[in-house]
Amino acid sequence: MKTSLPRLLPRYACRTLLMLGLVAGLCRVDAIPTFAQASNIGAELRAIKQLAEEALEASRAAETAATVAAVKTHADAVFETVWGLPSGLTEGHKGAEAVHGWTTRWQVTNADFDAAFAQRYGSTPPAVTDPAHLGIAGRGRHVRAQLQAVLDAENAPEAQKNHAGHVIASLNNVIGWMKMDDGVTKAERQPRVDLTREWDAPSSFWLSTADTGWLYEVYAQALNMLKTDYAEDVALARQHATAMTKLIEKCLNGVDADSDGTVKPAMMEGGLHTVLQHAQLGGFLAP
């Protein structure tokens, strides 16, 4: 029987994914970045934006695909940009659907790995040791940790801190304002999802999808498209691809939430274009 996607994926699908621990911070940086490290932050941010642009290209291709199978192939390409692995739901592939270990569920490197936790839950060490092998989700959290170090460094120039804060705020809208923390149970360190840090956020923030991240609307849309039995209804599959395109565009362009004619580097507004703009102003990215 043919099924269609739920009309409202965003907030509940996203929050469920996060509370299952699908994403994690990757690295801690204790000092203000050197010029080389700052350049690396810029390169990471540019790579994240490029992945989002690749997702947009794939989604637009899905909108005009000739067959349901082709639509799903493009949806899988979108999924991979988000997660760094194909879904495993298209013919001839094995990926995130089939592998629910450290690589896909936690998006961590060995730096975050604890053998006692793995033994307790029957997991294995993460195969990913380089954040560059992750998708937008994992890479975003990796670079956010580096930017946070700039904010925390006493000797960082105020102008650089200011723009680092703008980059983080805009990036958070895309990857979520939640964080991974070390939970301690019976003296065993284990990664867990902490609550959103912005307790003083306005009610509009909690009613938006920015708190858990616009990216997971894309993730949920792609995953649901891959799981939907369209039979031969390619028109419906294309319709869902059009909706996915709009979600990716939101990640890139941001949202003018207060309708003042600008997209600011602030909660619920800035997207990846704003991320790159302030990365350049902060000296993390060459013009």
C-alpha cells in the first residue's frame, strides 16, 4: 500500500533523533587557535557549506527525476551529506540503516570513546578517527568546539570573539543548540545528550526547530522518503523532494524570523551563508 510522509516532521522527529544520541561533539580545544588552526576552522566551515550545497543539488535533481528509484537515489545522497554515510536503504548499499554502532549513532572519534561504555552496551570502538570523514552533523560539532575555545580564551581579541559567537549562533541553528556531555553512571564515562543550553531563550525559540537544528528536518525528510513505498507515484516522490529542497535552503540561507528584512547571526535566523560571512570577518576564513 502506498503511504505518504507525515505533514509535520520537524520538531518531533528532530528531537527524537537527538535524544537517542545520534550526534556528538568531537574534539576539545583548550587554547586560542593559532593562525594555522584558525585557517583550519575556516576550511572546516567552508567544507560544511559545500556539503550543504551538494545536498541542495541532489535534492533539486530529485525534484525532476524520471523514476521513484532515481528520486530515492538522490535522497540517499542528501542523507549522506548530513551523516557521512549512505542510509543503506537503496539497493546495493549498506550504510547507516544497517550499522548502529559508534560511527553512526554517536558520531564520535576515539577521543570520546570509553571502553567500559562499549562493553556495557555491546558496542565497538568508532571507525571514524578523522572528523573530515563525517557529514555535516559531526563536522559541525567538531568545528563548534574549536570556535568555543576562542570564546573561552582570555587572550583572544574581542573582535574575533564577537564574530566567533556570531558563527556559533548561526551554526547552532543548523546543527542544533544541544550538546553532548559526559554522563557518569557507576563511575563509567558515557556520552549523553545534554539539554539545550539557552535556558533564557524566548518562547518563540522553543516553538521553532532551531533548538534541535534545521539540519535534522532535512535528515528526517530524506529518511522518510527512502522508507516510503511510493509504488509508481513519482509525482508524489518529487513533491516530497521539493519540500526537502526548501529545508536545505533554510539551512543555507537562514530565516528572517523577526521580519526586519535581514538575516542576522542570531538565534533562529543565521544559516550557513551567515556562518561563512562572520567566519571571514573574524579572520577564520580568507576573503
